[in-house]
Amino acid sequence: MDTIKINHSDEPIRLFKSDFLEFFTHISPIVVVIIWLPVAVFFFIRGILIKPAFVSVFFIPFGFIFGLFLWTLAEYLLHRFLFHYKPKTPQQEKIFYLFHGVHHEQPQCKTRLVMPPVVSIPLALVFYGIYHLLFGVLLQAPFMTAMVFSGFIVGYLMYDITHYATHHWPMRSGILKALKRHHMRHHYKTPNQRFGVSSPLWDYIFGTRGE
């Protein structure tokens, strides 16, 4: 995605001829909250309930915060290496345009600013499987699987809401203004830099913050 081509039309770019398929490419941030907030709450409560009595309560907030931290890394890596993957064939180009290219072509489209469930649910299952293998199987601490996954999902919610906000909310002061400026530069000046949305941390660490 080396060039910036912006479509300012209020009419969303159509991705499929089928109305059924097209329906799944549009989503409101409210739907994301309705789907994922209960999931985060469920796993947080589950983590508390299944924590062994001999384990310090310190591991409850630690696991949750660690999950938030892991989300910031996942957000950066997914955005940089998956969503901005450079297609090698026309078929790949079509697929990655559906993934993320359309958002860069029409960045102000309100119904394509958060991740649709057809993408977020499979990704969530993959990450849950990784955390279950690491914490539940290898470390024999299933309560940590629940706490980390809860924090991870809350991190994802913060990302989606922040992404929507950077495009459509004023965000005129403090950290919010900085996040909006960071992301708008990604869209309008340096699409191959500034991959963090909810946090610029990994852009600083990996040298993609830009000038």
C-alpha cells in the first residue's frame, strides 16, 4: 500500500454483488461492544472463580493487564504484517483489499471502521487457543488463560472504539489528540508507518513511528 488513494464519497464502496455478502462488510461499533463486552466479563469472572485458593490475588489484575499488553502487540503485528501485507498475485490483492485496502481508500466510511465478526471471531478463537496452550496446558494455570483473554478482549474493544473515534470524534486534547494525529498521519501521509491505533508503543519500539 505505497500510494494514498482517497474516496470521499458518502456512499460506501460496494465489495460484493450479493446483498447477503455485502451486509457482513458493514458493522456498527455498538454491535462490537454488545458481542465482546459480555465475553470479556465472562472470562474475567471465570478467572476469579477458578483461581486456586493458594494462588495470590495479585495474579488476577496481573493476568488482566498482561492481556491488555498482549493486545497492543497483536494490534501492531496484525496491522503491519497482515492488513498491510503486500499482495503477490491478483487474487491476494483482492483478498487484502477486502481486509483493509477498502478502509484506506474510504477511511471515513462509518460502517467499516471496526472489525466485522466474520473476522474478529476466528481471530479470537486462534488467540484463545494460543493462551489456553500456554497458560492452561503448559503452565497448568487455566485461571490465567481466562484473565489474560479477558484483558485481551478489552484491549481489542479499546482498539475498535479508539479507531472509530479517531475518524469521527473531535479528540482535541491530551493523549486522545495525539492518538488521532498519529492515526490520521498513517492514513493521509505515511500508510506504511504508524501502525499502532490504541497505542503508539510498538511504533516507537520497532522504529515505524515516522518523523
